[in-house]
Amino acid sequence: MSLRTNKCQFFLIYCQILCKDIYDNKMTDTELNILRNQINQLDDQILSILDQRSLIVTEIGKLKDHTKGVVDENREQTVLNRLLLLSKGKYSKGSIIRIWRELFDASSKLQLPIDSSITSKRSIEKINVYKGGKAKLSGIENIVKLSSNENPLGPSKKINSNINVKNLNRYPEINGETLRKQIARLHNIESKQIILGCGSDETLLFAALSFCQSGDEIIHAEHGFEMYSIIAKVVGAVSKLAKEINYKITVSTICDQLTPATKLIYIANPNNPTGSYLSKSEITELMSRIPKNVIVVIDNAYAEYVKVDDYDSGFSLVKEYENIIITRTFSKAYGLAGIRLGWCYSSPKVASILSRVKGPFNTNTIAQNFALIALEDQEHIAISVKENQINKNWFEKELNKLGIKTIKTFANFSFIESNKEKALLITKALEKEGILIRQLESYNLPNCLRISIGTLEDMKRIIKIIESLL
Ligand SMILES: Cc1ncc(COP(=O)(O)O)c(C=O)c1O
């Protein structure tokens, strides 16, 4: 039977059933079976077409230069664009994209040499393992680590005198209820809508695991936090990069990347490594422009450091928008990167979805206890933030005096724009003296440096070393 006859028959039966349905509101088994038979016939035809397609794909594979890889992403995008224009049926365009991306994946496997060893999903192969800032230098004992945006003052002093190591034979609170209540009290939010994570990294992952399937798209800044593109690949999604203007994404450059396949948007606010931020009105405008089914994750890892009037923690937006997730961490201003504790806040609906993805006991007893103590010492946060501001101002003024260009940041690091040679020269010279900073090669910004703000003494040493190079 041709596809055309099939379509007509299907339409007739569909109309009959619809009419009958209206009259007696019932569909008999016979009618259901007729429709299911139609589906079976269509499936047979689809399979036969897929078989034909696989033969052609295999032939194309033989013509490809395998040293250059078999995947041609531009060609895949062109195919998708064409099909999206043609697609007139009821399946969503997002589903059409996912189905064809699965086809592309299956096709690339046909074109590769036969390999019986274990292979991961295609997107996993593309992951560059997260290395983070350098933490060690061989032969140097006392390094100054300014490569991971940690708090140089460490955590609240109250932690050392308050270590509670009782009950370590018992599992921790399954969802960290006590800590969630304390967090909720501090920020005047609902504890039930808080999900704890092993670092905020884990909550970022929960979002993608909950809402993205293979073939979906995730938007993030072209120079956004490295984990976003890794997480996208983990879930088999495709990263779509929002352009930056002067190292800052805008509502428009984010919206430019929206397609029917967009499921998630990650925005670090402020951004790492560029330090720029979106104001409350920009975030609100963004929320009004994107579809309600797209989840927007506002990663507020550096929120405590932002002291400008038009910045907002975003918690109030959770009441207004069901599709927003705010993430926070104890790794930065709280000085507790070592305990791996972060959290996120979202609408009751989204929090309930995330809570199903979260493993039980994902944050441990010691981490929960330390975080509870740290929360009580808000004076320590205020001191840390103030000292960061003073040291950063001093440092950037001295850099500028030396002719080094800094871009204004709203977090606990400076962002330097130079050229690749100079960036490398400074990095190497500082390393020789045991000071670790981040040349931003892995962010595709080899001409830029990110230097976490340390103590005033650390920053003075850096200036002296750079001075000696010029
Ligand atoms: C923007 C941003 N988000 C999240 C994280 C991860 O933080 P956590 O230690 O809470 O996993 C970092 C760490 O550097 C970061 O820069």
C-alpha cells in the first residue's frame, strides 16, 4: 500500500471514530485494533525506509576520509533545518530533532570501522575531562592557589572549635532537612523547595538529567562555566553558545539560540570566568521571552560577592516562574569547597522532579554539620566579601598602572585581557614562584587570565613578579 492511500484510509477511519466518539463517547476494541493495524503498517514502512537509508549511509561512509572523523555537524544541522521546515505533523519539532539526532548517531556508528570493544555514547567521547585550576607544583611546598576562586580566609573559625563527629556509623539525614531549614530561614525561602547537592555542580547535573534527553539542546555562554558543556554531553544534549558582547551575554544573544529543541539554559550570574552579570530586569526580561517549558538555571555560585543595586538573588522569581532554578554553593564565600556542598531552589513542581533524580544521602553528615555552623557566622561572610573587594580594587589598580587591562568583574577574581604570549609569560613566571593562576586556554580564551583574589600579601607578590617581567 502506498503512503498516500494509507494516509487517506487513516483519515477516513479517524473521522468515523471521532464522530462515533462524540455520539456515544466510547471507542470499541475493534476500532482501536483498526487504528493499531494502521500504525503497524506505517511502522513497517518506516523500518523499510530506514533499512534503505542505512545502505546509503554505509556507502557514504566508504567515501569519507576516516582520518578526519565521520561526523559532519554542519551537514547534520542543514538536514535538521530542512526537515523542520517540512514538518507539518503533530509530533513536536523538538521530537523531530531528537529522532533525527538518534538517526545521525546510528549512522555515524555504521560509518566507523567495526569495533567490538566497549564504546560510550557519542557525546561522552567528546568530553574533555574537567581539570579545574592547578592545585600542585612539583618541588614547591607552599603554593599560593589562586586558580579555583576559593576563599583565601578559609571557613568560619567556629567550625574548628565545633567539629561534631558523632554518629558517623549512621547514615546522614537523607535530604539534609535540618540544613535545608536553616538555609530557608536565612534567605526567607521555603525549605521544601531546596535540594542539596554534592557541590552545586551536582545540582546543575540534576537539572540536565531531569529535563534533557539525547538530542535536546542546552544554551550557555560562549565563555561560560566549563561544567555546562560537560553536563550537556553527559546527557547527550547539544550545547548552543550564546554570544558575549564585551564578555557579557545578553537577553538577545541567549534568545538567538532558542530552537524547538532547547530544554535548558545555564546562566552563571556572575559568570565564571568573565565576571559579568545580568541584572534583575535583564533576567526578568529573559524569563518573559522564553517558552515556559524551557528550564532556566541561574547559577549564583558567586552571589555573595555582588554588591550592586540591580543584582538579585533570584529567589523571588521562583514564585513567579515555575521554570527557574537558582543554584548556590558553600564553596566560594563560605570557604568550604572541600566539603562539597551546594543547593538549588525552584518551584514546588521542579523541586519535586529534581528530588527524584537526587540520590539518597548525597551530602554527608560532616558536610551538613559544617555548613550549618558556617551559616550561623554571617559576619565571616561579610568580612570575606569586604576583604575581597578591597584586595581586588588594590590589585586591579596596580595592574592597570602596569598597563595590564582588567575587565570589571563582580566576583572573587580578576579577569585580565592580554595577548597569548604575555598571558603565558605571566602564568609561567608566577608558577616559578609557587603562585597558581588560570590561563584561560580551556575556555578558548588563551589571551586571558583569571586570578582569584587572595590575601593582600598574595596580591602584592603577584604585582612585584609582573613588574619584574615588564
Ligand atoms: C559558576 C560556577 N558554578 C558552579 C561552580 C561549582 O561549584 P561547587 O563547588 O559548588 O560545585 C563553580 C566553581 O568554580 C563556578 O565557578
